[in-house]
Amino acid sequence: MSHDHTIGPDQLCIGMYVHLDLPWTSHPFTFSSFKIKSLEQVAAIQALGIQSLRYSPERSDSQPLPAPEVPPEAGSSAPAPDPAALAAKRERLERMAARQATVQACERALLSNSRAVKSITQNLFAKPKQAYEEAGALIGGIADSMLVDADVAIQLMADKVGGEDVYIHSLNVAILSMILGRELKAPPPALKLLGLGALLHDIGKSELPERVARKAGALTAAEQSVFQTHTSKGADMARTMEVAPEVRAIIEQHHEHADGTGYPRKLTGAQMTLLTRIVCLVNAYDNLCNPVDPKRALTPHEALSLIYGQRRAHFDATVLTTFVRSVGIYPPGTVVALNNGTLGMVVSVNSSRPLKPTVLVYDPAVPKEGAIVVDLEQEPDVAVASTLRPQQLPAAVFDYLSPRKRTTYHFSTEGAPG
């Protein structure tokens, strides 16, 4: 339990953990609670003109200075606020507004794409060639958006945006596979084939009994045998659709393993194309994050740790290393504790800065609708200290951060020529 004390601004010193009980926009700092690291920060707090503030002894490295014997005269003027600090705060607010616009654009694109996937799925049997053409148009648009001279950032989407998870899984696998293919320098034609195969990889499940394809619990041995036929059924459907051979290979082989322990043909990594090896990994990752039963879901960080720590032999080493670099050690959707004691949730990762994600932070003084979003690239003193399961969060923090029931991704480009 915290036992905060109240002190005057003249008692501040380096090492004290303080709380500014002000609106976030009324002070120049990124966080309203933080440990003082410099005399410049002391001066900036004193320049706010507040008469008292709280500090936490148990989180501080030093004790407050003695209170001055002669208190400051009422109405005495406070030091002028630092113009540079206020300008930095304005820039931070502008970045937050720009990020919000980016997220809204991603949400619109995701909603449109999920509707397209639903249409493609509905046309698989009655109009297979039309479904393939629609898939090609969808993936072509996504590829054109990615193939720009800019960084690609993976964005976490709200649960309400994507709609039915059966379509979101296909989109997740397609988008993450294409981001990974881009990082592996796949040429544009290959990137589009990769996206098509990833989008259509599970089409064979449409021929399985619903009780098997969508069973929430563990499959029996007999059900597992039936379930595994979706790869060959999908390959047969792909022939009817007259898809490219590379796409059909992805559909048939997306459950193979590099060490030869997968199905249906126990192929090794050397027997699979690079495009297939990419989808094998991304499909496994998304299945761990988004199983049929949400109660069995792993956090993105847990899923990545499980794959890297226990199932590494199943996947191509270069593909796996590049994937970790692309989605970051703390993928979007991961709940984190920062080294300054703040709790938050990763909402975006830039593939060129995987250790410095963008984090939505919990601050009870800031309304949930205007929650602070911090780019750790801009905060050299702040880093992720640990990860948490959403269930470990206090109720108020859980409600504020709203950890996703389904981990849904989209992407944005940063620094594209305008």
C-alpha cells in the first residue's frame, strides 16, 4: 500500500518520486508520476506555481529537503515555465493526435478488408474464380500500401472493429506474413503471392464439420485426424480456383514443420518454399493468440516466448529471427510495467525500432478517452521492465487499458514521401 506524503516545492530534490495532481496538459512532463532525475526537472516543477505536491517515500531514492523556515509570501511570483518544456509537450500532444488519426485510418481499412474477406469466403463454393479475383484485388491493395519507402508499424486494433474472428484470423495471418515478407526483402510479385496464400490458407476448414473446425476444447484423436484433412481439402479447392502454384503450396503446407514433424506430408524446411515457411510461423503465432476459446489465449508476448523457447525447431531460423525483430519483443497487445512504475499496453511496434514500442499508459488523472500514448523511442529513460497477464491488473487498470479479447492487427506506414 502506498503512503504518500505532502511536501512543498522547495523541498524537491533528485531521486524523489513525485505525483503532479494536475491535468496532464497543464505540466510539461510525459508522466504525471515519476522519479526526479535532474535539477532541470526540479526547476520545471517549481515553475508550475503549485504550493504542495505528493511524493512516495517507498519509491524514492532520497528524502525531501528540510522545509524552509520562512514560507514563501502569499502571492509571490513563481518562476516562469520553461518555454522549451512547454513546446515539447505541445509536440507530444501533436504526435498523439497524429497517431489517433492513423489508428482511425487503420480501423476504417480493417473494417473494409474484413468485409471483403467475408465476401470472398461466401463465394468460395458458388463462384470460386470470382473469390480468387476478389482476394487478388484485396491483397494487391494491401501490398501497394506496404511497398513504399517507409517504415511499417504494426497497429493493435480495438475488439469492436474487426468483426467475426474467423475472418480476422485470415487477415491477421495475411498482414503479418506480408510485413515479414517485406522485412525478408521478398520482391513485390512474391509478396502478393504470399498475401494470397496467407489469406486463403484455411479455406479447407469450410469443408469440415463445424463441431470439429470450431471446437473450443481439445480435439479427440479421431477429430484431430478429420481436422488435419483441411490442408488437403484446401489444396483441392485451390485447384478448382486455379490459383498460382505458390499459393496452393501455402494452403497445403501451412501446418508443416521445418523439423519434419508437421502435416500432412512431414516435409522439412528444405522442402518448403520461403513463402510457405513464413505462413507456417505466422499462423502458429496467431493461433496461440486467438484460439477458438478466448480463455485459452496466450498474450502476444507469451506466444512469442513459447514459440522461441519451446517450438523453435518447428520453424525456419531466419524467418523466426526476423519475425521477432518485426513484431518486437513486446508485440502489440502486450500488457507491460514500465521501469518508472507505470502500467500500460503496447499498441504499436515499428519494425525498425522493435525494442521501443508505443505504449498506452494508465493514468487515473487522465480520462480513458484521452489516454496518454507514449512512444518509448522519444523517452530514453523509460523502458519496459516486465510483462503481465491482463488478469494480473487491478480492476480499475484493466477497465482503463481494455486488454483485447482478440488480438487484431493492421499496419500503417511512417515516413512515406508525401
